[in-house]
Amino acid sequence: KNQVEQSPQSLIILEGKNCTLQCNYTVSPFSNLRWYKQDTGRGPVSLTIMTFSENTKSNGRYTATLDADTKQSSLHITASQLSDSASYICVVSDSSASKIIFGSGTRLSIRP
Amino acid sequence: DGGITQSPKYLFRKEGQNVTLSCEQNLNHDAMYWYRQDPGQGLRLIYYSQIVNDFQKGDIAEGYSVSREKKESFPLTVTSAQKNPTAFYLCASSIGLAGSAYNEQFFGPGTRLTVL
């Protein structure tokens, strides 16, 4: 069964600290993996996308990694800001491009 | 939220009533999607449409209906047959089928539906 599991479910850190969010998937055959940021009451916005051959991709203070062998991805946030408070969603697509599986997200709260 | 608009932002419905959620995009995208988001769960696909006048059921289509008469518009009707309609509904669009690495989904701001 195709699944995307994210951990932790929620996380609270102090402003300026770093954090790492995890995503494990069982989607096969794999095509690509995206990380989205979703502010409360808003639609998700894409942060990064990685295909099978990519293992690191950065977008400003966000760095995503992918290990296609272990089927794991992480999203590292550096020097967190209050505006980083949001849900972060991992989304995996299979190679037929017909199946997109959404993780349930990690709720990140940044405290001043 | 790109060029996708959803209305209304908040919607209240009495049990037994049908309601229609609007989704419009000006991105010239061929594909459009409706998702439902519940607390603690990933987005679940209700319906999607790859071209005008064609749409396909997603994973949880029961109790919902859609139409795609125009490229820009993909309204979702929540019927009285949907037993638990209270949720956050998200519309999205993409150039082509979204599973490809080259076809990013762009999401609207969402509509929160509450059944009273």
C-alpha cells in the first residue's frame, strides 16, 4: 500500500533554532517528492521538488534531502523565523504520474 | 495562492442542503483538482479533471459532484449524500497531470465548510 508517513506530528522550537522534519514513504515505483508549506487556513505552497537522482535541494533556509534507497526524506530549516510557523507536508508521486500521496504533515510552531 | 481563487472562504450549511464551492484559475492550466483536508490527515482527492468536459473520480468521490464546462472553472457540489461534509476544501491546478515532476500543483486558498 502506498503510504507517506511524517514525523513528528508537531514540533515547537525557539526562534533562531534549526529543526529537521522527517518523511518516510512506501510509494513505488517512485517518481518525485515535494515538500509543501501550508499556513493556517491557506493552501499549500511548494518549497522543493526532488526526483530519483537528486539527494539534496535548497530553497533559501530550507534544505531537503532524499535517500531513495531507504525511501526517506528530510526537510531542514535553518535559523527559524516566526513566519516559519506552519504545517509542512511531504507529497510523493509514483512513476506512472497517476498517484499522488500526501502525508498528514508536521505542525511547526516557532516561539519568540 | 497563485492565480487560483476559491469562494467563499467560509461556508455554513444546514443538513440536507446541497452547496457549491467555486474554483477559478487564470493560469491556463489544463488539469484541476479538488481535495478534502481533515485534521491529522493528508489531503484526499475528491475529483480531478484533465481537460474541459472530462473529469474523474478520486479516492473519496461519494457525495460530491463536479463539472468542467470551462477551462478556468471547476466547481464542486457537496450534496446531502455526503454524510460528513465538514472539512477544509482545497482546489488545485497544474499544467498537465500533476504526478510528473514537471507539473507542479498550485493550490487555492481553500473553503472551510461547516455543517450546522
